[in-house]
Amino acid sequence: MTPNKPFTPGYRGIAPGTRLNGIYEIDEMIGAGGMGEVYKSHEIQTGASVAIKMLLPEMAENEAALGLFRREAAALHNLPHDAIVRYFLFTVEPVLQRPYLAMEFVNGRSLSDMLEEGPLSFEALVKLMRRIASGLQAAHERGVIHRDVSPDNIIVPLGDVTRAKIIDFGIARSAQFGDKTIIGSGFAGKANFVSPEQVGLYGNEVTAKSDIYSLGLLLFYSLTGQKLDMGGSQFQLVEKRRRVPDLGGVDARIRPLLERMMQPDPANRPASMAEIVNWQISVPRTDGADPAPQMHSLPIGKPFTTQSGHRALWMTSAVAAVAVLLAAGGYGFYSFVWSEPKMVVLPPPPLGQKSTPIRPEPNVQPALAPTMPAPPKMEGSSSRADQIRKYVEQYDGGDCFFMLPVAISSAAAVIEGFGTSTAPFDTFERAFKRDMGFEAAIGVRQVTQAQCPAIKFLSQLGTNQARAPRINLASVEVKDGETLNGSIENFANRIVELLLVSENGQVQSLSYLLKPGTDSLSFSIGMQRGGAPGAGPQLIMAVATTQVIASLRQPRPMAADTFFLQALSEAQRNNLTISTAARYIRLKP
């Protein structure tokens, strides 16, 4: 046995030739993320290829990350199905002291990469649907819910959808706020593909039917080559899942199935993945009328039987299937949602802050107290949800700290936060769990110190949301020089000002870009960074007022502290009401 060779100078990660427990030998790194690395490797004795997913050294003692690995190992160990990547070993390498998971290596591409070149044919789509649904049915029969069914987690060897593999069963609670793949107790997944219950609807109870909804979104994308726009802020994630998406452009043969799979209420979706596998593909009528429920149907593919009678699908000469990058560092919004035993439909609060009358208070600069008061007292006559909302609204996390209760129920809370650090939100999370008895789902948007006056401005106006304007953005990430498109709704007959707060704290009035529509104002902003390095946070703000506030229409960019102080002072002098909303984006080089 050759000695372990943990590192080679100048080589990122573990050097080729490094042996793990005397069983596997590293060939090359094939992926890396915020929590770990993925290596193509081989068994020393047989030469068979394997994929090694290994935690980073700094994550080796992280209990949440270790829990993720253990969960994935346990899930894969009990899922002997050909559509699911196989598990071999979970252990800790004694020399490197790093936990790793050895699994089947698949020589293929992700479905997301394939779809960048165009959609699948209808026939290929049906084959993919049956393949993935049968694998997920096997998982569901063993009590495993994937929670992150998305094109990134489907690997297709040699472009053959009949050999597609489901990967990444490692969903568990993340210790980091910034994973692009959203991970939380009871909820995880890429935002565009998650189910209504994963974002706070229908009691937050994540079941096998959550995977059915996500698979419906995946099938739409695979057939049309276009993702349904189901992402955005926490509020938008909720609102877009209150109704069945527009499926008018979908092939009529499969549209009835997708409509059932993407029903907001889990009770109205197919009973199981087995029903999807056995779905009889409809033959569209030729007279132009909509297909009737009693019409004849054409079966495609072979029927699927459940665990009690299904055939073993193991390939005797399995060619290998894939490793997935561990959760990559992210940005933008982060939704952490949990499971709730009762069915509760959360209210539809818009993302923003309700107007709060500003009383005249001459010569006093608005400020936030840096101290943290005791938790607010709970009135016995208030409902449980009202008590939770009041707790959030009255919590003071110090300077440059703002929280907005996006969706609240008796045992669930989706909260959006703005601040320069995640530390005060960690403190709040612990206090909330201690006092409320469950974990809050907190999405944190980290701003720069120079943007703090804008956060104070939000905090000054409070968290009531009924009359706040609502900002819709086409994207939360824009490259330097690209155009950001969006719209503003829910402003009634009030005057709306559009502001951009850059990472260096300069506020620019962009109200001249607003174009009136039927019930909204649209805008297009050419985003420029002026050569600043790295990806910077930007705040888009909509301020609604009953009268013109001249301070909000500064002709030139102005420092945020001066800009917002002047605006508040003018509103105080005239006893005006202001309501505002903020959206957070990343401007990339």
C-alpha cells in the first residue's frame, strides 16, 4: 500500500493518488462547493470507478453538515433502485480526519445541462417521467422524501433518459444562511422547483406529494425548454403557488397530468408516484375541442407496480452514476421552512412594509437602539398567530437590523431579514425557538455598512404590510451592464418613487424610469457598477406617499444617511404617511 499523500503544493483539494482507508484512491476532483468536494476515484482492488463526496476540513466538526452526510448515507443505503444512485460506504478517513461518502459514479450530464441545448421530445419526456417517478416511488415507500427534485439532481448517462439517475438525497438542516440550494428543517430545494407546502402553505407539511409537485415543474421545463417562473422573494414564492401555473403551451397529451401534479392543495394531486408511472397519456381530439375526461387514452411504456410486486431493476453491469456538488455558497433570498402537523393556509402578505404615520419630532434624528429588549408580553386575547407576529415586530436586534414577518401561522413563521451580519439573526432564532417553541424560517439578506441607513429607514416605518407597494423583479442576480426589468403594484392612487441604493451607500432616484400600466408601473434599469470588484448587493426600493416629497427626488446620487434623514424630516414636517418596500439583488461583474 502506498502511503497517504494528503496534499500536493499548489493543488487545490486532495491530490490524485491519495488513498482513503486503504479502500479507494483519488483520481481527480470533479466538483467543489461551500461545504465539500467531489472526486472521481476508484477501488484499489478492483479498479471500479466510484464517486467520493467529502466534507471540507473546516466542516468536519460541523454537526449539521455531518447530519447531512449521515442522512444521505442512510437514505441511499435503503434505496436499491436503478433510477437512484447507489451507496457504498460512509466513514471517516483516519489520516485526513474527513468524513466522506462513497457512491456510484455516473458518467453523464445533468438534466439541466441537457435542457440548455433544447427541450426533450415528447417520447423522451414520457420515458424520463416514468423512470424518475418509479425511483421516487421506491424512495417514498421507504419513507424517504427527496425534497429537491430539480434538473440539477437528475443525471443522464450518454444522453439516454431511460438510464437517468436521481442524486443528492442529502437534504438536512444547513448551518449556513447562504446556500443556493435551500436547506432547512422540513424544507429544502431550489426555489423554482419547490412545492407550496415547502414555502409555508397547507400546513408546511412536506410529504411525498411535495416531490410530485416538483416533478411536475421539472417535466414542464423538460418538455418546453422554459422554466415556469416560480422563484423570487419569500412572498412571491408563496403567491405563485396559490394557483395552478399557466400550462396553455404544454402538449395536450400530458397537460391534464401536469395540471394535477401542480395543484396547490396536495390533496388534489395524484395519490402517489405510482399513479404517474401508470398514467395513460391522452390522445388529443382533432376537432379543436378540449379533451374530455372520458376520452380514449394511449398507454406509453410499461406499467409500474409498487414495492410488494415490483421487479428488481438493478443492472448487472452498472456503469456508474454521479456525484453532486455539495451545497454551493449563495445569495439573494433564503427560505428555511419546517413541518407543521395541522393544515393551515397562510395569509398572502405582500413583501414590503405598511405605511406608518410619522409624527413631527423636530431636531431628532431617527435611530435604532442597540440594546435587545425582553421578549414582548403576549396578550391572552390575541390569537397565537398574532402573538407570534407581535413578537417578531417588537424584537430589536440592534443597529442596522430589520425583520419582516412574511407569513405567520400558529406554528410556523417565515421571516425576511436585512442586516450586515447573520449574528443577530442567529440570536433571534435561538430566542424565538425558546419562547415560541418552534424554529422560525429566516431569510437573511446581508447588506453593506454603507447601506444601513436604508435598513434604518425600513425599520422606522415598521412592518405593517397592508398598503405597502409590491416590487416584482425579473431576476435577483444581474450582470454588470445588463438591464434589470421589474414592476411595482399595490400602490392605489399614491405617488410612487423608485430608488436604487448601491453597495457604496449612494441613493439614486430612478422615478423617471417608471412607465404606467393598467394596474402597475414597469421599469427597466441599466445596471452599472463602475468597476467595483466582486458581486455587490443592491437595494431596489419603492416608496409610496400621498403627496410629493421633494427629498425623494434628488437629481443626483446622495449618501444614504443624508438622503433618508432628509426624506423622514420632510415627512415629519408635513405629517405625511410613507410606505415602502425593498428588494435585494446581486450585481455581478
